[in-house]
Amino acid sequence: MNKNYTPPNQGMFGQIFDTILVLVLVYSSLMLPLLFKAAAKAEDAAAAAATAVKATWESLGQNAVQQAQWIKLGYDPDKAASLINSRFDYTIDPVMLIITIVVVGGYFWFMLKVSDKEYREVIREKFDNK
Amino acid sequence: MGFWDILVYVTWSLSATMLIWMLVDAFMISSQYDEAYLMSSREGSEDEVVHGVHMDKEMT
Amino acid sequence: MASEKISSSSKPIAMLKVLNPFHIWALGVGIVLVGEFMGWNFTVGKGGAYASLIACWVIGLLYTCVAMIDSEVTSTVAAAGGQYTQAKHIIGPLMAFNVGLYLVMAYTMLCAADALVVGDLMKSGAEVMGYTSLDTKPFVVLTVVFLAWLNYRGVFATLTLNLVITFLAFMSLVVLFFSVDPLHQGVVLQHEGLLTDLPYGWIGVVASLQFGMWYYLGIEGTCQAAEEVRSAGRSIPLGTMGGMMTLLVAATITWFVAAGLMPWQYLGQAVTPMYDAATLLGSSQLQLMLFVATAFAAIASANGCINDASRAWFSLGRDRYMPVFFGAIHPKYRTPYRSVLFLVPIAISFAFTGLLDQVITFSILSGLLSYTFMTFNMIKFRKMWPLGSIHRGYIHPFHPIPAITLLTLCCATYFATFLGYGASLLSIMAFYILASIWFVLRRYKYVKRADQFTMPWPRPKGY
């Protein structure tokens, strides 16, 4: 039977380095979408400026009950207009959708594949070389 | 200095006190105890109730 | 020097087994309940009020599958680290590393969001009392540091506190429900006037599934307490299922009250919708009650998150997936004290990035990735150790229907995230992919192979 794998011991410096590396990865992935968002924000601002007209409850399509609740919440039509008019854009970009499916699917496929290989080694050591 | 300013100072000092307390305690533990002992916990050890086959005995 | 130190003369160190099913309920519901006070209403923004209700129940079904599957595996693999330990025993090391990261990230980010809520509440409380320029930072920091200190000092006091404040926060929702005269439409509640057709059509319903997770996110954290609860095989399924029922009730009440008081466009972006609901009712007692309850819910959630994230990080350290330094247990308090301490600056820095929606999306997506993992996990678990080959504390019915339902709902929720948050989705996937590559190439060499498998099980079928 082949010998069990003996891992090297990691020094203090290596431990600190590995911890910091993971943190750097997390912060970068938090910051990354900001780049996309900055571009989208500029477009939004331009669009909002174009549609800026005097809003009334009727033009915003609010019925009597809704109007009463908006007023209780401390909103006038102008203030509420920005909330009512900001809408999500759900048009689907097929290229982006395919990229996303490939990324998520590929990630799980890669992970199951590699995990299985590593797992077989664990089981071999555990049950064969006691 | 109003109530809210004092509250902010009290909040900061409470946080600082607890943080320093934890850091000092963690440092003291490292100097008092052997590192191997602190790391000696084992998954699923010393425990007669929870794991797999052992449970049969517990249930019956 | 080393000879003076107290060393392992006697038994190895272990965490204290002091918890009961009520603590498990408090850990699970405590983490999630804040979601009924803030965050769930973003579903309304993504698809309208009816979409939110549909999302509440569809995602409720997703979590019922999660709770069933998780109860079976956890009642058999009971160890700190929860799903991470399950992945290690059933799928393999790389998956386990990823699951460990999902847990740490989901909970640490959620903890940051909770602390921000406490800060914002203090600010609006100060505004009501006439002071407009309160700095929220000290309250955010105090929340995290105080809860870390509690966690450091022992799990029993930590989760007993959670039990009390979670129960009070839940009761406040019930009181709110009865104070709006729920049986008589039009007196206080105005569903007829306020509810509109689906503003985005059915695609909005799908899109709202993403934040629908906020109604329940974190309930699966109950199994992190497996090494600290007495008879884990029984307590954890009991606490988790009980928690799930509490949350289904709480989520439905929350929707019913809020949708009957606020126009959907307002509700869809509100920071503290339940507090706003109490304000609309015009009773200062109710307002004060919801103020306190929101704070309690946020604190309970942050508390549970520190508890769960530190257990997961500790388990990663103990197996050397992460630096072994974090695998230490406090000899007096019996807590993973180094992990608790390490997560304090991390949680605070997440809170201070000011990217709340990004942090929340990261948290939700990490949760979603771990539910996707559960489906593979369950199917392999039944295949590798069929019923009867090992003892299971709990066996869930109708296998494999829950696993397939779960996978289908997960796919729908990925699509929901893609709608509106596609860039965040890709950048978060990039993080997990890079971390995985790093693990395979650089990190796995420090891990002892056979030592990872700690369950006294027979050899798995097919390996």
C-alpha cells in the first residue's frame, strides 16, 4: 500500500498571507460591479433629466387611497415621482444570459469534477491504508 | 456638549474597551496554554450521542 | 518557555454542549427575523405587491425543501461547520472549501447589513427626538463588537439572549397584526385601493424571487450549533422545522399588514417598512414598539451571524482549509475565540464600504449557491449510503422530489438575480471561481487527506 500523504506545516507568514489574499479577493468582487454601475448611473441621470416635468397624482396614476397613504408618509407628487418612475429594466440580453448560464454551470461542473477526484483520494487513504 | 455627543463618546469607549479586553484575553491565553492543546478539538470526538452508527445505541 | 505552558495532559479540548432545541430555534429564527422588518420589501420593488406574496410562498417552498434535506443530513453529520462538514464527507474537499466560504461570506455580510440597520435606526430615533446629525458609525461598531464579545464569552449566554429578543420581536409582529383590525377591510387596511396588477407582468414575479430569499435566509444556520447542542440529532431538526413554521407565519403577516398600508412603489424601496407601517397607524406606542423590535431583530440576527460565521471559519481552520491558527478553542469559555475576533474587523469593514445592496446581494447569492449544493449533496448521500446502511436521526419523505424541486427553484432564483443584478452575479461568481482555483493549486497541499473523514461510517458505495 502506498504511504499516506503528509502535508507540510505552514509558517506564520504563509498563514497571514493566505488570509489576506482571500480578503483582497472578497473586497475586489464587492467593488467590481461599481464600475458597471457608474456607467449605468450616468445614463439614468440623463434619462431622468429628459423626463422632468411637473408631476401630479393623476399623471402618476395614483388612486384616491394611494394618494392618501403617500400624503400620510410625507410625500408630495414631485417627491413621489422619482420613486414611482424609477423602474427595473427586464429586457434580457441573450449573450449575457448565455454567459451567465455558462459561468454558473461551468463553476458547478468544475467543482464536482475536482471534488470527486480529491474525494477518491481521501476515501482511499481512509479505508485502504489504515 | 449635549446628550447625543456624550452618547457617541460612551459608545466609542465601550466598543474600544470590549475590543481591547478580547485582544488582551486572546494574547494571555496564547501565552498561558500550549498551542497544540488549544488546537486539540476534533470533529465528532468525545461524543456518544450524535454521530451515525452510535445513535442506534442511544435510541434503543 | 513552552514547558511552563499548560498543555494537553488530559482530554482534548472541545466546545461546551449546553444548548437545547429552543436555542436552535432562536439561532435560526433570530438570524432571519430581521428580514421581516427590512429587506423583504425589495421583492415588492422588483415585481409589485402580489409578486412579493407569490415569492414569499414559492421561496417558502424552497426553504421547506432546504429544511427537510438539511435536517436529514445534519441529524447524521452533526458537527460545527454544518453544511461544510456535510460537503467534506459526501462531495469532496473543493466543494467543502466553497461551502465553507459561502457560509462565512453569507453570515458576515448579513451581520454587516444588520449592524447598519441598528445605526440607521439610532439615527432616525435621534431625528424623532430632534437631533438630526447623529453619526451612525459608533453604533454600527458597538453592535458588532458587543455581540462578538458575547460570542467570545460563551455560547449559552449568547443564544439565551437571542431567544429572548427574537421572541419579543416576533410578538411585536403579532401585536402589529392585531392592531390593524385584520378582519375588517377599509377600516385601517386598504388592500382594495392599494393593490395593483403586476406592474412588470409575470417576469416581475420571477425577478422578485431573489429578494424573496430575504424572508428566510439563514434558517439553515441552525446546524452550525451541532457541537454545542445536547442530542443534536433530535434538537436540530426540531428547532429548524419549528423555526420554518414561525417564519412562514411571520412572513405572511408582514406582507398582509404592509401591503394594506403602503403603495407598492414606496414599499419597494423603504429601509424600515414595518416601522413605517407603525408610523402610519399614528400610535406612538406602536411606533416605539416597532422601533425596539426592529432593533432587537437586527441585533439577534447579527448575533446569530457572528455565531455561525465563526463556527464555519473555525471548522475551515481546524481542517487546515484556512490557516490552522483559527482552529483554536478558548480553554475557559470553550468558544472558537480567534475566529470570533478575526471576523470583527471584517464585518465592520463590510458595513463601512457603504455598498449595502451589493453586500446583501453577495449574502443572498452565497446562500443560493449553498442550496444548490444541497441538491447534489442529498442525491449523493442517499446513493452512497442508502437507507439502512447508516443510522439517520431523521429521514425526509418523498426523496428525490424535494431535491429536484429545490434545484428547479434555485435555477429560477439565479435567473431572478440575473434580472437587475446580473453584473453583481458575475462578479460574485468570479470570486468563488478564483478562490477555488487558488484552493486547488496552492491551499489543498496543507490539508491532511484521510483526517478529513471523521464519521464512523462504512466505505461509501461506488468509491
